[in-house]
Amino acid sequence: QVQLVESGGGTVQPGGSLRLSCAASGFIFTDYAMRWYSQVPGEERKLVAFISPAGDRTHYDDSVQGRFTISRDNRKNMAFLQMDSLKPEDTALYYCNMRTTPSQNYWGPGTQVTVSS
């Protein structure tokens, strides 16, 4: 079965960096785009970044453009989110996502990112 497991979250000061990782299994990784979402309590999950199956196309939410970088290693079935110049408003639970159809989404358990001085 599909499994996504995030890691790399933590607490960092404003201006700091974190690198999130997503280990994927149970599906043909190279067939699917990967996404990172963020969620704060009381709000819906927000799409932060997208990467195409081959890794040749990416897209970012305006709020993270220029600060976050999504990437993938198709040999290792891993997706990553490099987060630089972190701001307190980036504080959220971050989820790795894969979807086989628009209505069939798979999620990891999430990893908490806290940006605080």
C-alpha cells in the first residue's frame, strides 16, 4: 500500500533553514507528481509546492516563492522541501502528498515546523 513518511521538521529561529524529507513506497514513484502542503490549526491545508514526476517542473505558492525549493530523488523514492529564510508565519504541520486521481489523495502523518525566536 501507499506510504508517505515525512521527516526533518523542528524548531528554528526566524531566518533559519530546514530540509524536509518524504520517503515514499507502495507505488511507482516516477509515475506521479509530488506535493508539499502546510496546515495550521483551524485552517485548510494549503499547497506549498509541486514537482512533476520527472522533476522538470515545479510550482510554488506565492508566500514561499524564492525561499523554498522542492526536489526529488527518483532513484531513492524521496521528495524534499528545502526551506530557507524561514518566517514565523511558516509555522505549520507540513505534509507530503501524492494523488493518483484528483479525488484520490495519499498523505503522510506530517512533520511539525515551528519558527520562533
